[in-house]
Amino acid sequence: MVATTCNGSVDGSPIFYLVGIPSLPESFFLPVFFILFLFYLLILTGNALILVAVVAEPSLHKPMYFFLMNLSALDILFTTTTVPKMLSLFLLGDHFLSFSSCLLQMYLFQSFTCSEAFILVVMAYDRYVAICRPLHYPVLMTPQTNVMLAASAWLIALFLPIPAVVKTSQMAYNSIAYIYHCFCDHLALVQSSCSDTTPQTLMGFCIAMVVSFLPLLLVLLSYAHILASVLRISSQEGRSKAFSTCSSHLLVVGTYYSSIAIAYVAYRADLPLDFHIMGNVAYAVLTPILNPLIYTLRNKDVKAAITKISCLYRMEKENSVGQA
């Protein structure tokens, strides 16, 4: 990848300066660091617990929990792409990123965002088959099909951001380009360039539509069919059971698209730049921290599996202490 300076000469190594939150006083950097650090620990711990529970507990070896495991892995990767650099920025004042590191961060952030949206669609499809076509569920949702669906969500998302990354890498930048953000977001990176930003802004908008609204439409379509099927169930108990199997996923979808809406409104509304940045930061940490909470608090199977693993770990620890 080759970048050019604003005067047109070739320069292979511009440096990016992450401004962070412009009007935030330095005296607030340490509190912000501790808040982000706490959130990051909760994200890692909560999603790691779900991964361990799904792998270790045989009763969770079902398609729904296989996709949940993918979602938890994505949440860990998604936040690890951005949060460590933000922690370094607020604790150490480490504002600089190399050209390649910034583009890599932008690519991974976009890729994991796309993957999460597609995994939510796959989870909605799983619930659709389970409720609307229960007799065909074992045939339609085989282990091979599940792996293929999850792999498609990951692989498609790896390719989608490539055009935006390539085009962004070809824009002209100053030798030190100032990015008014806490991480290398696509729009903030484009705005730091001295090239014409209109084509890149349009491309970013188109990609956002594809990876946000198209998956949302597919999720809504799945739940429209689910709602129609549930309303045809005669017993109240049957309806409640059907709805309960979807409640956790619906909350996760609601959280995901609410965080996107917050980021979008913060960008579009006539608000100070700080609100735009904080809206994107909230998007980067809100969903990953709430997903494990939703599934551990509302899903009795996951909650029971985590409780069982915790008890076994505690018993083994007590036994090892007693033997010592």
C-alpha cells in the first residue's frame, strides 16, 4: 500500500495521531482509562465464560449455542481490535499509530462488525427453523450446515471491507495526519486526508447499508415468520415457550442495532465532535459487554452450565488445597 503526501509526492510511511476526545481534560484521562479497563475485563471474562460453558457442557452442544460461541469469540476480537490502543492512549498518552497499523485496525474493526451482523442473521434463521419447521430442524441444521453458515459469516466479512481499505490507503495524507477519534474508524481516517473525501464517504455509507440494514431486514423477516407461527399455537404455554427461546437473541439484536443507532445519530445530528466520538466508542463496547450478560441472566441453560463449571472449579480447588 502506498500513500501520497498532500503535495503529490510518494511517501510510504505517514504517521497517524489519534486525538482521542478533543475537549476532554487530561485530568480525566485516568478515570476514562479505568472505566474502559473495567469494561474490557468484563467483556473478556463474560464472553470467555460462555465459550468455556458451550465447549465443556454437552447439553449446550446445539446449533443455537454453537452460533452463540461464534458471537462471543467475535465480541472478544471486536473489542481487542480497538480497546487496548484506547487504554494506551488514555494511560500513557500514546497517540501515534503507523500507517499500516491504522489501516489494519480499521480493516479488522469493519470485518468483525460485518461478521457480528451476519452471525445475528444466522441465529435468527436458526430460531426460524426451530419454531416454524421443527420437524425439519435436525435435517436442516446439521453440524456441517452450522459450520458452513458460521464460516460464511466470517469469510464474507473478511472480504467486504477490502475495497474501502484499499481506497483509503491510496488517499493523500500529511506526514503526520490527525485523526479526531479514539481509534482508526473509517470515516475519521478519511476525514484526516487532504484528498477529496466524497467518494470514500459514499463508499463507507454503502458498506454500512449492506452490513447493517440488509441483515436487519433478514432478521425482521425471520421474526415475522416466527411471530406468525407462534400466534397459530393454541396453548398459552406453547406460545410462552416459543417466545422464551427467542427472547435472548431479540435482546442481543436490539442492543446491537441500538448501539449502531447511537453512533449514527451522534454522527448525523448537529452535535459537538466529542459526541460523535463517544457515540462510536459506545458502539465499540456496548454490545460486547451486554451480550454475555443477556445470555447468562436470561438463558437458563447457559446460566446452569456456568454455575456447574464454577462449582466444579471450586470443588477441585478445595480438593487441591486439602491434599496440599
